[in-house]
Amino acid sequence: MSYLDRSEFIKAIDKLDEEGSPVKFIYFSYFFSAGQDHAIQIRLTEEEEDADGRFPGKNIFNVTVDDFYPNDWERLGAAIGRNATVYYLSMVRDGLADLIENIHISRKLFQCMEAFYRGLQLNTSIEVLDISMDLFPFDGSLPTLNLQEVRFKKSLKELRLEGPRGTINDNQSAMIESILESTSLETFNVCNCTFETDTAFSRVILACSKTASLIVRCGSLSQYDSVAALLRDPRSILSLIYFDGDIDERGLSTIATGLTNNTTLRKLHFYRYSGDWRPMVKALCDTSSIEQIIASNHTLESVSNRNVPYHFQDYLTLNTSTNKEQVIRTKIARYYFQGDFDLSTLANMDMKCFPRVLAMIGGGEMNCNAATFRGVDTINQQSAIFRILKCIPGLCNVSSRINGNGDSASDSTENKRQKVLK
């Protein structure tokens, strides 16, 4: 591969400074070929990298490391800082981090990066930052981009972190934590990172209360506990969790504990799972009592897994309604008043409430998602209404076929009607 000379690299910088610059995506990549120097490839493109790793844009600039001077880096950083169209900046593992790993950190390179960061911090348009944690060693060997002070922090919508060659240590997790706590993100992607300790993982995850979507990989039960704790946080606005990888029964059961009182999560994704679904079913509709159904989750709408049980899918469908009081009433009517349900809950209920209860059981709420349920529901409804009328005779003011006054079953129809109407 041939390299552009320094004058051409300056033209690439000038491209960023053009009024109405078409550059929206900036990629820093590193490569090494036998017989050639290590080099950084800077891609300035109008379109994003496609699924095959190809760049449809034509503006690709290759520059050898030795062609860089601190003032060039400063000009590049300043050009990005002034540019108002740059949307995406990528500095990932296969980019500058490899350069740092393979080439001796010279004072010259340190000065180059320091100058570049000074200019980059002035940018106000970057919305997606994809960056390797290798660039934050915290040992003084490299200058550190202060993500707390960058101006594009206000425009930043998505933060993607690539793990270092080792693992994210406590210092790095503390930095990530401080960024997340002070930034409202649409998406935080940390699935390509591993953490030195579960404590470091927990600090980062629990700081995501201002993040709408989380893409993560859990490697231990303790890490699932941290995600469940985030779901229980009343400050959390999390609406989507994407687990990168498979999930086991213990992991899913732990996540279910965080769903019970959660009111924000709408979508949950994980790969293969063929274990016990009962903890998730209970989280969305705990039929042990009416109070527990009320306290169940009425927000989760989608679980992207092929093995979702049909009745659990019905809960998800019911949850799509924005009228959560109606969702609760439907769950009570459809799933509590079945079989040998506990009547003690109704024993002390005001008689004036029973018409509403009976109407609710009778199906005056929402339609079930599964068509096969409709016939069964009719039987369950009739059975439930019969049990209530039989076990709470005060509803009809009739205690038995022979009441306390000695009236027999041969009483005239009119007498019976009068008794019911009393």
C-alpha cells in the first residue's frame, strides 16, 4: 500500500475545514505489512462502514507514523473541533491502541496525541464515540482525553467502549462511572470489554441510570446482580437491555428479580435459552394474590427469544397497552380468577364493588393475544363467577336452598324474586 505524502495529509485536514464539509465519519485504523512501517490510516467518509467492513466513501488517507508532527496532529484535532458535520469518531482496538502496543512511546508521539486531544475537545457535533480503553492507561505513558470536559459531551448520544488487551481496571472504571453519571446517553455499549473485578463492573453498570439502552455481556452471577440492581433503581430510565451472548437459568432468574417493580424496561434481548421461564413469568404476573399481580411488571413488552412460553407472550402483549390500570385489571381477571383461587380476598369487599368485579371477570376488558385462549376463558369465567356467587351468598341475599326462615324450594317464583330484590 502506498502512502500519501505529508502535503496530501494536509489536504485531508483541509477537507474537514471546508464550509459544508461532507465528512460525517472519521475512522482511525492501524495496519502493518512486511517490509513496511507501521502506519495509521485515517478514513474520512460520508457514509458509515458497511456490514462487510468496507467503506463506501472515497476519501481515504493513509499516513505513516513518521510523517506525523505535533503541529499536524494539532491541526487535525482543531479541524475536527471546528467541524460541525462530524457525527461519528472511531478510535478502537485495531487503531491507535495497536500502535501504542507495538511502537515505543516516544516523546514526539506523546506530544502529537496531546495536541490532537486539545483540538478534539472543542468539537460540538460528535454523537457516536467508539473508543478503546487502551488509550486511557492512567500511568502517565499517554496523554488522556478528558471526556468530562469535551464539548461534544452535550451532543454525545452513544458511547461504545472497546476493551484493552488486558481488562478494565479500577481507575478506568472510575472514569467511565463519572462520565455515565453526568451524561444522558441513548446507548452505552460495553459488550466488548472485560473487567478486572466484579466491583469494577458493578460501578460502571450502576452508573447507567441516565442511559436508555445498555449493550452488555455478563460473565458471572454477580454481574447479573448488578444489572438487576440497575433495574430496581427508581432513577433508571433504561428501556432496552441487549445481552451479548447466551444466558443461563441463574442469570435469567436474577434479572427477573429486578423486573418486578421496574417501570421503564420495554425490550430485553438475549441469545439461546431453553431453561426454566417461571421466574420471568412470575415477575410479569405473580398470581399468588391480587396484591402480587398489582406489584408485578406491566412494562416489559418484548423478549427476543424463540423459546418464550405462549402465556408469557400474552403477558408481554398485554403490557403494550399504555393504560396500565387496565393491564392490571385484565391480568387479575384472566389469571387470578382461575381454578381454586383464594376467595378470602373478596370476603370483606364492599358489595357495591362486586358488579364491577363480575363484569371484569366476564371479559369486559382486553382481548387475549392467543386465540386458543378464548374458548378456555369462557369456561374459566363462568366457573369463577359461579364460585363467587356460591361462596359469597350475600351477593344475592340467599344463603341456601332453605333459608333461615324455613322457606322451601317450592316457594313461588315471585317470592324468590322479592327475596333477591330486598
